[in-house]
Amino acid sequence: MEKDITIYDIARELDLSPTTISRALNDHPAVNQKTKQRISEAAAQMGYRSNLFASNLRKQRTNTIGLIVPRLDSPFHSSAIAGMEKIANEEGYNLIISQSLETVQKEIANAKTMFDSRVDGLLVSLSFETENLDHFERFISKGIPVIFYDRVAEHKDCTSIVIDNLQAAYKATSHLIEQGCSNIVHITGNLKRNVYADRLKGYKYALIDHNLPFTECNVLTGQMTEEAGRQAAEQILAMDPLPDGIFVSNDTCAVSCLKTLKQAGISIPRDMAIIGFNNDLTSRVVEPNLTTINYPGQEMGEVALKVLLMQINGSTEGIPSNTINLRSDLIIRESSLRGKVLAKKKPLLL
Amino acid sequence: MEKDITIYDIARELDLSPTTISRALNDHPAVNQKTKQRISEAAAQMGYRSNLFASNLRKQRTNTIGLIVPRLDSPFHSSAIAGMEKIANEEGYNLIISQSLETVQKEIANAKTMFDSRVDGLLVSLSFETENLDHFERFISKGIPVIFYDRVAEHKDCTSIVIDNLQAAYKATSHLIEQGCSNIVHITGNLKRNVYADRLKGYKYALIDHNLPFTECNVLTGQMTEEAGRQAAEQILAMDPLPDGIFVSNDTCAVSCLKTLKQAGISIPRDMAIIGFNNDLTSRVVEPNLTTINYPGQEMGEVALKVLLMQINGSTEGIPSNTINLRSDLIIRESSLRGKVLAKKKPLLL
DNA sequence: TAAAAGTATGCAATCGGTTTCAGTTGTTAA
DNA sequence: TTAACAACTGAAACCGATTGCATACTTTTA
């Protein structure tokens, strides 16, 4: 438990003032090159480390970025966080992370903690329950930039980073239709969240554009968990007539739904074609492999952090618009390929 | 960009001293109950928030815990982190997270950042490359507790939190032997890391105890990634004779190995039985479902944080020992069940 | 050669809570 | 009635780095 070395200790040692020490360590131009050299050597030798709290207190900034996610243990968020950490680390920022566990109360509490920790900026992916953005107002009114990613909401002072969910869902649904599906069910999450609302729209528009009817009862909303996938499958099995296509808003749910349907004797994709969303590892593991939308988690995290840093450092010019769209694409695999898979399978069966 | 309210503002407003304000807000006993009431009302009304930096500077502690993990985007670490965040949040601590990406340099750099951020304690799961613990010495010599979890190393002043990898591997291997396997391959990671070294031991001892030969060439070490699983499968396919059992040190790798073997026409578990490690979601999705070791990620995170807090708060009595072992168990599924699966399958084929 | 400009350094105030020590008031015991 | 004590409250130092302003010394310019 040795005592910490401060700039005062170094000052005493070298018979200089703390001012000069501070300047030298920050590479201030008004300090003689040789003096700087002497100081940094002494600092290293004495084992000096800067006290960030004193520094932050004085400078009124913290080099810390706050992050609020619904769940830490989700493949998408893990990779987004990995991307954020990468950039933050490169730029000398710390990340403080907390999870809302899909509840508003925790999201509000976390926002408060972040505020009290005086983060320089905040990244948020909203919980299922969140209805309004009041708990972020205090950041905005203090000029602390807030960026939403993935699960976003409209706010005139905040940038959002998303993929084009509507278009992705439109593509997915159209693909099902092209594969011969005409009675397509959509399984999705809480429609308060843009991601699910937009995917529903994309699904709906694709149906309409292909002259297929849209009915409310073909839309099942739930928690998008493994369990929800099972339940959705039960609901589907109870439908009459049975649908011939399913578009699910995430892979976890799609995979468990697919498994349940298979167990019930449904042949995928012959009886029903399925498409998921996210391109999680499981989509490549399940049999048949799941057609899905590739979702750039890591990239989204990196972009979110980069844009946030630009805003923190006041260079607003570089930001193209209030919403940043990232590319996503449909990855076609067996679970939706009716023609081809049948062609492939037949020779095997003979 | 409104100005922040400080205790001085409140003091002026209520005609009291900053001292009393500070005490009242910290619920110090030497402040009159009514005064406290008045102060906390005024504070709330004026929108006061404490400046953590001033407070930390004075109190010389930060209520912040550092975490260094190899990768953020791994199912195990995500759930461990989720557990840590839960406890940290409950106890009013912040978590600063960084990833080493399996390299020593980054691990050292991250440790330095954590040190400069003056974390009150540090949680670490070591990178593949780490050979020594020198970069953690400065924490220890300053009395900052360091706890290793999962990927641990021996250090007389640090607690480690692990599962009994040797025993788990022993169980897994014994199970394969009981299912009739006699030529078992083990796929594992860098043997510098306890988790892999211990699993190798468990595998070896199980063989020996069942009078089966242990040979180096049946042990394949690699990066334990999806890609590594494919490569391992190729190696296995080139073996002569082919093994009849495979014990893999993680599920990601086991699943991709299993898929590759299946594609090559190997029947699982009839030709080869496979066991993984971790109980990731994919182990329940792959066909046949993967027998695996259930790994308590969330719980390990919670325990790690709780023990760390105990050490930070100086109550060393509660800590049973230098190493804390958590329970893990073998989850038997189809990929290793030779007798039963065959029995099930036959009627289907007839 | 004096004035102006440039270079290098230091003084002292500041950021906003926390804490030590001392002081005031009121109460109780002797 | 006075000493002893409890219950509050406050003044001022402190944590350690940063920074506006002043100062001392050099060098250049007129």
C-alpha cells in the first residue's frame, strides 16, 4: 500500500513547479524540450500515474462513454459491444456498461447512474418497454450527445444508427413469395420498437405489392426468446389452413420455432419455408440451415462509437444526417429454398 | 448547457454551510433530521447531482470495478458479464470493460488503463498468450484486489473462480467410454490456460483409469473457433483407424466439427460420439443435439463480483479459500448416446 | 542601446466534495 | 450554579491536476 506519487513529488524532486510538471506531461509547447525529457524520465522512474479524478474534476470531462443495452447476453449486442470497445480503446475512452433487462425502470436508473458518472456521451439501445425519452432529456439539455442504435427512437437532437429494417423485411418476405409461399406468418417483438414495427411494415408492403392479403392474425408478437419460438410454433400448428411460410424477427426465436415445427412432423422448407433475422451462429447450425438477414453488429458498434466521438469533439460537420443506415443483406440458405432443396434431396432419396 | 448545481449553491440557498449539506446528503448522524429533510428537498428541487470526481478525489476510491476478458462476443463471457453487471448495479458500482482479443499486449495495455482509472478491484479472464502476471503486480502491491475467473492462474494473493475442469472432463470422457468408445480424440485450446490443461488431464486420467492407452497424437490443440472445428474434423478424417469418440473443449468448435464430420458421411453418434463443453445455445440446436458440460457463466460472474466486493470492503473472513469451485454437470444428449439413439432410430427406419 | 518580442517558468486560484477540529447551543448531573 | 456532556453546525484544509496571469530571462529589432 505505497503512497501515490503526485506531480508535487516530482516537482520537489526536480526543483521545479507543479505547473511545469503538469505542462510537460501533457506535452505543452511552452516547456523546454530538455526539461520535458528530464520530467518524463523522473516520472517514469518514480512510478508516477496521473490522477484521473483530479484531472477530470478540473477539466470537466471524463473520457468515459456510457452504454445501456437491453441484455448483455445476446449475440447481437455482444458483437456490437465488441466493436464499441475496440474504438473506445483506440481513442483512449472508457466504456461503462449497464443493462436494462428490457424494463423501463432499470433503463431510467441506469441513465441516472450514467448521468452521475458524468459520461461524455451515451449510447443506448432501448428496452422493450420504453415509451418516451424523458430520462435522456437531462443529457441533451446539458449538451451531452446521446446516440441510439438498433432499437432507436425519434428525437430531433439525437442520431440513430440502424439498418433498413423495412427493406430487409421486404426482401425476406418477397423471397418467401418467390419461393411459392402465399400464406406467410410473421413472428415479431414489441411493436413499440422501431426494429419490429419496421419489419412488420416491410412484411406487409411485400405482401401487398405481390397482391397477397395481409391479415392481423398472421402476425404473432412476443418476447422473441427461445420459449416464445416454441409457443409461436404451437400457435402456427393450430392454424387452419396451415401457413406455408414464416418470417421471424430474430434467429433465436426462428430456430426454436423451426425445431418445434420439425418435431411436429412439418417438413422445412417443403411444407413451410422459414426466414430468420440476425445471422446468429445458430442459423448456420440448425437443420436445415436458416435463411436470415445478416446484421452488422460489430460494425454498428464501431460506427455508433465513432459518430459519438465526433459529436463529443464538436465536429458536427462530418455527420451526414440524423439517421445513419448500415447495409444488411439476405442470406439465402436451405430453410427457404424450396425448388433447389427438393432438387438436391431427390437424388439422395433415390 | 446549464451550469451544475453544487453543494455550495444549496448551502447559499438554505443559509447553511457546505459541510452540513455534504453530511446531510450522506446521511451523516450528526445532522438534525429536520435539516436533512430540508436539504434533501432543496437538493432534489434544485436538480443537484453529486460530482463523483470531487468525491472520489477526496475519498480515494472510485466505486468502479475493472474487467478484462479475452473476447466480449462469446456466449460464455456475455453471460458472465451479465451476472457481474447485475451485482455491480445492485451494489452501486460501475463496471469498466475491456477485451484483450487473446493477446498479451492488449491485456497489459488494458491493465494499465484500469490502473490509471483507479478501479477499486479487477476481474480478469486471461488471454491465450499470457505467460506471467507481472502486469497485475502493481494492483496487488497497492492492495487492489485482483480476481481471476475461468481462465485463471496461480497467484498467492489472488482468488480464482473456476469449475472443476479436470473432473468435468473426466466425467465426459468416462461417459464416452461407457458408451463403448475406446479410441477417443480430444480437441482443446492453448495448454497454457488452466481450463484446457485441466481438461486434458481429466481426459487422460479417465482413459488411464479405464485401461485405455493415452497417446499424444489423439490430442489436437487449436484456437477453438468455428474454423478450428472444421480443421480438426479434417485431421480426424485423415486418421487411421478412425476414432470412435471425440471430446471437444468448447461447443462452438464441437458443433462445427460435428457438422463437418456429418457432411463427410460419418454418422453421429453411431460412428463417432461427440461431447462438447459450455452448453451454448448451439449445442441444443445442432443435430444430433450435443452432449456437453453445463457451464454456469452468469453464476460465475455473480460470484466473482461478490467475492471481489468482499475483498474490497476488507471482510476477508468470508472467503473460504484461494480457489472457489462452482458446480458443473454433464448434460447427456443424443450426440453421445449410442445405445438409446440407435434404439430410437431403428423403428423410424423400418 | 532601448524597446519589443519570444521563451520558459512559477504563483495562486480553481474544480466540488470530504473531513478534521473547533465552536455553539442546550441539557443533564453534581 | 457550575461542570460535563450531547447534539449540531461551521471554518478551513485537503484531495491532485489545470490554467490565466505574471514574471524573469533571452533574443531580436529598430
